[in-house]
Amino acid sequence: MGIMEKIKGLLGQHSDKVGQGLDKAGQAVDSKTGGKYSKHIRTGTDKAKEALGDNGKGDGGKGDGGRSGEGDDGTKGR
């Protein structure tokens, strides 16, 4: 088993912890930037969680983070 397979296995087993870490890191960056890049930071953390396979949020693999296609302002996505 190569190193990448080991890493993928560990990430799969601990995706909830990795997701929490990504959220915490995103919040720290958002705080440091004064909220100026909140939308971009959220997009980046969401994409990273999607790469984990189950979005790191326990949403059953929907991949939308439980947002059901709504934008930040409550409108439907593009």
C-alpha cells in the first residue's frame, strides 16, 4: 500500500474531524480578513470537503452542505 492510499484511508476514516478542521481554518482566515472574502473562503472550504467524499458535514453525500441549492441571499443557485 502506497502513501497516498494510506492518506486517503485515514481521511476517509476521519473526514468529520478533517471537516471540522477546515471549518476552523476558514473561520480563522475569515476573521483575519475582516469578512471581506467570506464567500470565497466558504467556497474553498466547501470544495475541500467535497474532495473528502462526504462533504465532511454528514449530509449523506448530497454535496451541497445542506443548503438545497440556495445562495447566500436565499435565492436559487445558477
